[in-house]
Amino acid sequence: MRRATPALLTLLALAACSPDHDELRAWMEQQRREVKPNVTPLQPPKKFDPEPYSVAQGVEPFSQQKLTVALKQEARQPNSLLSAELNRRKEPLEAYPLDSMSMVGSVSKQGQPFALLRVDNLLYQVKVGDYLGQNYGRITKIAETEIALREIVQDAAGEWIERPATLQLQEKAR
């Protein structure tokens, strides 16, 4: 009897669930008829008006042609600072950048001050008026502990301007 009870209960449960779903189907049909969906219509897309690309006939910003025009314009308006520097003969110390040079001493010959510069393990003797560095640097003053010079460089606007620079005496630590 104990074994028959679970089987009997399962049969009764299955019998209670009839395959007849007519009531459910009728309710679903009624709901479909009564409920009207409220869908807002989509707005039509905006009309696209193509714009002609008028710059295509112009000069490309990175072209060789534009660079040539700019160089010709600069050549017509030479800067007085730079033109004097371009027309003179370069001195040997102008091949080296200023930060690769170090002042190691100073001497005075016949009342004229000279500075001693070390460049690539070679010693050079320079005087006021000599040129050094890659920015058209010209020595304006030599003191015991420094060399003062003026350089000609381009500023942010592309103009050539004078800029002061110095080389300090480099003493080795003992």
C-alpha cells in the first residue's frame, strides 16, 4: 500500500491537469481585441544637403609647393640679423652645439682676455668676437669664470631674435 500511494497521487495530479486550454486561449483573444498599442510614429529623417568641398582645388597644407612659396617669401624679406650671419665664413667651433663645450680656464695676453674651451677632448683658445655654437653665437665678453655670448634663434612666431647665453667655468672636483 505504501508503494501504491505515491503512484496513485501522481496519477491524480496528472488527471487534474487537463490538456484542455480553451479558457486560457479565450482570455488571450479577448485581451488582444481590447488592448490597443500606443506607438508614437518615428519622425522622418532630416534631409541631407551635401556641401561641395571647395578647398580641394587649393594648396595642400603639407605639400612641397606650399613650402617653396613660404621659402621664396622669406627670401624676399631677409632678416638683417640672419642675413649678415649667412654671408660670412663659418668658424670651426660653430659645428658643435653649445652644450658640448666647456670652459676650462681663461688667460690674458697683452691685456686681451682669452678663454680656453674643451670640445671633444681638444682645447681651443677663443677671444671676444669669435663665433661658437650652432645658433650663430658670437662671444661678447670673457670673464674669469664665464663667457657671455649672443645667439640668433627663431622665436615661436618664426622671427629671428637675439638671445643671450653664457658658458660657465667648469671646475673638476678633486
